[in-house]
Amino acid sequence: MLIASDASLAPLYYKAGNLYKAREYKSEAIDCYQTILENFGDTALAPKALKELNSLGVKVNLPQTPTVTE
């Protein structure tokens, strides 16, 4: 669903996800929120998208950062 990887598009995906969710188009909302996590994970909307996915019953496995042992 990603059109371009420009970070300024993240708010549009979030708003679209919210609209889909409000209209009960669950799969479309999930697609929008997942697009944010996959392509705009470093933006402030990523935690919000994660929260929305959780509220829709989607279990998200985020990549774990390796722990450094000395």
C-alpha cells in the first residue's frame, strides 16, 4: 500500500487508518497502521499505530535489539 517512503506521508496513513477503523473496515485500517510500522517506524506515529493495531486485536512482533554482553 505504500506509495512513497516519504516520512511526511505517515500522518496520512494514520488518519486513513483511523477513518477505516471508524467505518469498521478492519483489514484496511490494519494495512495503514502496519505500513506506518514497516516504513515509518522511526516517526512519532509508530507507537500510536502499534497501539491501534493492538486495539484491533493484532499481535505485533517488533524486532528486538540484541543485548550486548561484555
